[in-house]
Amino acid sequence: MQEKIIILDFGSQTTQLIGRRVRELNTYCEIVPYNKFPHDDPSVIGVILSGSPFSVYDEKAFKVDLSNIRGKYPILGICYGAQFMSYTNGGKVEPAGTREYGRAHLEKFDHENPLLHGLRDNSQVWMSHGDTITAIPDNFKIIASTDKVAVAAYQAEGEKLWGVQFHPEVYHTEDGTQLLKNFVVDICGSRQDWSAASFIESTVAELKKQLGDDKVVLGLSGGVDSSVAAVLLNKAIGKNLTCIFVDHGMLRKNEFKNVLHDYECLGLNVIGVDASKKFFSELAGVTEPERKRKIIGKGFIDVFDEEAHKIKDVKWLAQGTIYPDCIESLSITGTTIKSHHNVGGLPEKMNLKLCEPLRLLFKDEVRAVGRELGMPEHLIKRHPFPGPGLAVRILGDITPEKVRILQDADDIFIQGLRDWDLYDKVWQAGVILLPVQSVGVMGDERTYERAVALRAVTSTDAMTADWAHLPYDFMAKVSNDIINKVKGVNRVCYDISSKPPATIEWE
């Protein structure tokens, strides 16, 4: 049985980071809504309470009875989680005089406390809260303070229950990994046996048991997620897997042909379908981003359904859904961030059962599994690419000519990143075709042509991202090449927005 840490999600933007940090400790964890604790799961060894966008005294604040958890498992509350445990046990939480945000240092802390073992004196931590704990319950003790925050961390006397008002999961907290290791390994007793190899072994066994001799269809996108899912399923069920790769006309330049070749080299049974005319027709005149996504999602379902029905006795639909897909498509507040290409209506329409072998993995874990499966590096290291493809990188309506312009510009940018040994240093990159034209001069003639924006970001999980600081010489070369070689473009810009507040994609 795979032991696990449960992370109760109270709505923080960094909840997934907590999960990633725990997984980096070779410990399996699951993120569940704050009110969905799996009480009947004997594999749980500890609980972490996340932060939240709310104050503990807000009417809308997420509140839950922890009496069935407290005393049964070690508990660590982070930010709101710490405030919530203190507040509901008789402590005080009040608005801070000024919002406590950014770097702070642990001026005093209990070096002997098991949660704080190995932390360095004056260790930097990251604060991000508008409220602060001003008094702790009678049976709690303060174990760390900063110059401005008296209760930076506490423990319930005689209990395995801790709270920290800073964020150990973010990179800015210098000893955050050590603190989480103290909790996960030393306090909860994790065996640290979660790895890519162990995941493959257990998942292949589960897939064989789950699928038996049933036939499965899988929609390939060319991306690392669906590719790894296909190879993993192929390892488990072999010939009973059929993959369908739909070209909606908005893939990268020559991608349909190149990716089909890659899949054939992996020994996968793949059907390639060029449905570009259908998609261009249905997208004609559509400018609203979410509507584009919906049209492409439905069109993909229709094409996939038609092809899948040509295969006899299919019972399962497999998808390359990964953990951030599941969480980002519908937050615990019920607010959709954006519709996701994988999470949709295919299983219902086709009356198939759903198989998502990667749904509990983060992107970097998917890549580790791909390497363990022996997949080629160029497939594993492919940048993420949106399901709707270039449709969400063309602002405004979509035409074959606009796609041609964007494909050509994008090909120069991506190939340039490879040539300059920058591709693997960037999480995701692409070109956006802007809905504006600008005046330019080419030769002795005045031009009035399109502008494009280059986008390149660094990230570890796509939940947050910084714009990539690419070399000026490289940017100058790419800009020059695009303007000289791509008919219809006379201006190149660079997007220097980070996420948040911007998203990685423009639509």
C-alpha cells in the first residue's frame, strides 16, 4: 500500500507547490478539497492544511471540523491553515497593521523542536498574509518568531500539531524543504519510496487489472503528457491500445508529420486524421477565446468519436490528463479558471469508461516517468503546447493565412531556441499573432503589416512563471529573421509579463 500525505486545499494559489515539494521528498501525496478528507483511507500518514484567499473570520471562509483528524495524524497548518487551527481552538487572529508580504527572517526559534531541526539562524522565510495570529490557545506554544511576526510558528503542547504563518513551499523560504522534510519524513515517518520506477511498476499492474483484455483508444496531441500515457498503456496492454492523432490545422509547422513518425518509432498503433478543413470552417469569424476553446474541444470530440467508432469493441477512453489539469479546470471555490482540453465530454458522448493513468502526476514527474520508460529526450523535453494549438495564440478571428504566418514565425523562434541551446532552459515558448498592424519600411517602400509577440517563460509547474531573460543578440537575430522571412510581419515584440498576474498563454 502506497503511504501518502493528504493536503487539504483551502484555495491557496500555492497548494500545488506544497504537493510538488512533498513529492520531491519521494513521498506520495494527494491534494483534496478542505472538506473531503478520506477518513477510510488507511494509507494516510500525515495531513497538511494549505493557505487560503480568505480570512478565518470571513463569512465565505472555508471551515471544517478537524476533530476526527486531530490526534490521529500529524498535522501541519500553513498560513491560513495555521490561523484556522489557532482561531478555532480559542486563539486570536486579527488584521495585521500592514500586510505582511515578502521576505522575513526567523530571528528566534526553538532549534530542538522536531519541525525546525536543521534550520539555520536568521533563516529567510516568505510571508503572504493580511491577517496575523495575535494570541494562541492556552495549550499551544510559540516555536518561532520574526521581527514583525511574534507567532511565526507554533506547536500544540504534547501533540503532533504545528502551524507556520510563512510559506515553506515557496523557493524564497530558504530552509522550506528542510522544514517539510522534518514534517513528512521525521514526524510522519515517510519511507520515501515514491519514484518514477515505483509509479510505473504499480501503474502497469493496476492498468492490467483495470483493463484486462478490453480495447482502449487514446487521443494523442503530440505533447509529453499524452505521449507518456500512450507508452505506459502500451507497456500494460500492447495491441489493445489504439491511438488517434487529430490535426485540427493549428499545430506547429510540420508537426503532424513529424509527430506521427515519432509515434511509429515508439511502436505505437496510431491513426492520423487531417481534419483541418472542418476546424477552419467552424472557427470562421469567431474571436472570443473561450468560444474558440469550446469549438475546438467539441470538434475534437466529433472527429475522435467518428474514428473511434471504426474500431470494434472499444470500452475505454484514455487521456493524458495530469494533476494540474484536474485542479486548474475547477478550483475548490467552483470558479473555472479556463476550460481544459482534456477535461471534457468525450467519455459521456462515446459511452466509454475513462482511463487517466497520469492524473496524479505533475509535469516534471511525467517527464521522469517518460525517461524511465526509455522515451527519446526530444519527446520528453517538448515544451507544453495548448490543446487548441495556435488558435489561442491568434488574437481575433482565425484564417488559414493567419495560421500560416504564425507557423512560420513560431518555427523561426523555436528553432532559434534550439540552435542557441536555449530551448531546454525555457519552460514554454511560442509566438502570438496580434490583432494589430503597424507601419514599417522595407527597402524604399512603406509597409502596413502585422505585429507578433514572442513569449518565453521559465517555470517548474506552470502555476507560476517568470518571463525568460533571453540574450539580446538572440532576440535581435530572431526578430530580424521573422521580419525578413515571414511575409506579412513587420514588427516583433517581447512579452515580459509574469504569471501571476498574466497567464502563460494570451487566450
